[in-house]
Amino acid sequence: MKILKIGIVGLGRMGQEHLQLISEYIPGAKVKAVCDIEFNDNAKKLIKKYGIREKYSDYNNMLKDKLLDIIYICTPIDDLTRISIACIKANKHTFCEENLSKRPQDIKDLMKVLESSKSKFFVGLNKRFDNNFNSVRDTVLKGKIGEPQIIKITSRDPDFPSLEYLKSSGGLFFDMTVDDFDMLRYLTGAEIEEVYAMGAVLIDPRIKEFNDIDTATLNVKLSNGVLCVIDNSRRALYGYDQRIEVHGSLGMVTTSNELQSKAKIYTGYGVIEEKPQYLMLERYKYAYIKETEHFISCILEDKEPLTGCNDALETLYAAQAAMKSLTENRPVKISEIKLN
């Protein structure tokens, strides 16, 4: 069996996570090279631990390595499409972290390059590979709850991100709600038609410096008529809060949080159970593994990956509609965003 050789561009938090998971859980692949402007102490430890000898400061030099089959791009959002285009032009299969860009034209430019390429391109919308969410989707698609009518998604982070991250993230709708927009599309197979967003700064007033919010609720209408509610928060002190509920004409399906353990304490005072898992990388560890397994199988079997540029583009349109809705205090149709 061929062992696919991987290069990782960007060895920050996500790049380190992929390095560890590939090295420990993916027998069909091996990280051969890494690239970053500067490797932090933890990155250096992982490079040593997994015996990676090839280190680059310029990804263009790494792309010259003909033995590399796949490139993982884990850089900040503003660099993703530019580096992706370079990888595709170098005939490398490319795995790119989820948001791709804050600008639709960047994604369209990437799609144009992909039209004439045989390389596989994957967008890391990893929640699609979560067992819990896939169970909800299977229930919906098999008609077990009848026709979907209402979908509720709760997505709350355990703690506030760094201000350095917030400077370039694009805002809550672009770096957080996009996952929920994609999940609505994935659960139903329908497109987002209209968004009405409300938001506020309720956690940390410093976020106002970036014209951003830390708390939001959104009403979303899908092309099949389903009504949806999303709530987002930058801080849930009890842990990483990820829940979905789909109400249909014949019943309801829901999934709750992954807890730190399944232990429960029963006493005369009540029942106590563990809090939700605290970190995103802890909560979605196996989803990250499964998305890599999926991408590798697509390469070896010449199949189209489950997620691609159009998924990122549609969620970006929804995020832009949410921002416009928040600013103008009105519902905004996706068709209005696409015309601009």
C-alpha cells in the first residue's frame, strides 16, 4: 500500500493538531515536511517527536518537492486561497482549513484554477464528520421524523479567543457561524435563502475595537422553507457547547454535548454529571481523523471529496448576509448578497 507524503504549511494550533493526528492515527500517510515563518516551542517539540527532517520558511520551496503528494494549509484566513492556488498549480492534492477567505472573489479565483486541475481539493468543514451530527443527518434524510420544519443549532465556545486572533478573524459570523451555516446545508441538502441576525457585545468590550460582537442569535430561512435558529457565544464557562435539534412533521431528533466522562453521581441531593468537553480539538478529535481518512480515500479511489469550494462560498455569502443584517437591522436575502 502506498504511503502518501504530506507537507503542512502553517504549524500553529491547527497545523500541530493535524501533524499529531496524521502521525498517530493515519497509517496510509506520513508527514514529510513542515513550513512556517517561525516554529514555536511546541511545534519544535512535535517536529522532533515525529522525526520530521524537512523544515521550510517558504512554502514555494516546499512545493518543489516532487515526493510530496498532499499539502495541508493551516495558515490564517487571509493566506488560504493564495497558497491553495500555488499548491494546485504545483499539482499537489490540497487540504485547506475551512473558511478559505473573507472575499468571495478569492474563492471564485481558486475554483477557476481547479477547473483545469486533476488534483483533489478538500475544505476542512470537519463538523460534517462528527458521529453525532451525522446520526442527526441520517435520521432526517431517511424521513424518520417526517418533513423537517424547525432546526435549532447552539454553538458556544468555552472561552474568549485572543485579541490577536480577533484582529484578523473577520468577525464572529465569518469565523464561527459559518460552521453552523454549513451544518444547516449539510443536514437538509437545502440552501440558505435569508438571514436575520442580532448581535451584541456582552462578554468583553474590547471586541468593539474590531467592530465585532461576541454574542449572536440568527433566524435563517432555507430554500425548502425550513426555519432555523442559531445562537452563538464566545464564552460558555461550562465547556464547549455544541447541540443540534431538528423538529419534523413526525417527531424530533436531537444530539447533546460530549461530556468529559459519562460518570454520574446520584445522591439524595440530586444527580451530578460531568461538564462538556472544554476544547474544540478535544471535542472534534475523531472528526478530524475521519476527514483525513476521507480525503485520502478520495485521492486513492479518484472520488470527489465531500466538501469543496462551493460549500465555503455559500457559507461566506451567508456570513456576509448576517453582517449586513446586523448592520441594517433587517432580514437579508442571499440573492441580494450575490448581486453585489
